[in-house]
Amino acid sequence: MSNTVQLDDEERELLDSYERGEWQPIQNEPAAIARYQEYAMSTLEESGVMSILVPQEDLNILRKKAAEVGMSSQTLITDILHLYVSGQLVEKPRGA
């Protein structure tokens, strides 16, 4: 049995670059991490991407309702949000 690791072209290129000493340590690593996290968040915000936590119980209901109308749960959630912010979806009084 061989102990040789098979690398694809990208992995081989990275290893060769490392072995040539082309990689340098990051100065002030916590600040660099924070800076790149900010870049990532800005990119996501510009593209309209949002991540939210939805209780599993609600998510299961959303998935079921989306399947009933033949769409993805993400599309259903987007449609609901659009209707709400455009004033086309109004909250009914509690207890009604």
C-alpha cells in the first residue's frame, strides 16, 4: 500500500508555491481577519444576500407550504417579505 498523496493541479501549485517560500506570515493577524471579514460582509450586503435564523418548526412549515405551490422555500420567503414591505401583506389582528 502506497503512502503517496495524490494532488490535483491546484493543490500541487499551492504546495510548490509554499515550498518555494512565496508565503509570508500575516502581521497583526486579528486585525487582518477582521478586515477580511468586513470585506466579505460588504460584498454580501451589496449583493442583497442576508442570512437569518428561522426556528426549525417554522422552517418545516415554510418548506411544506412552498412545496404545495411548487416553489422553493427561499422563493416563498422572498415573496412574503416583498409583499410585506410593499404593503400588500397586512397583519390580521391577534385573536381573529
